[in-house]
Amino acid sequence: MPQRINKELTRLGFESIPDVAGNEPIFARVIFESLSVRYAAALASLEKMLGAQLTAIHMLGGQIATSCWSSLLSSAPDCPSR
């Protein structure tokens, strides 16, 4: 997985992350941020299809226990998560 992440980072013009012990949190943050950007794009497409603005993201399951994850999700699409 680190090789795939670094390949994409390099393709996008970012520095690669050294694949060494201790860098796991950095890789996790990149994954979370990438997912939040994808969710924002999916929500924008959904809003366009519906012709309405979504006012909240209701989050269920284990991901809500991660404050960083909740924060990234709520800030990316500009609507509050619950």
C-alpha cells in the first residue's frame, strides 16, 4: 500500500513518504484526507443530480469514534456531520 500511495503522491506533484516504521500515522492521514476529498466530490455530484443542497452528513458506525476523521469529513463538503 505505501508504494501505491507514494506513486499517486508523486504523480500529483507531492513528495513521497518514506516507507519506514513510525510513518504509519502520516500514511493514515493521507488516506483519510483522500477519502474526504472523494466524499466531497461525490456529495457535490449528488447535490447537482438532486438539485438541492445537502445540509448534513449523518455518520454511523465505528468511524464516528475518530475525531480526526469526523473533522475531515465535515469540513470537506462544507456541511456539518452528525
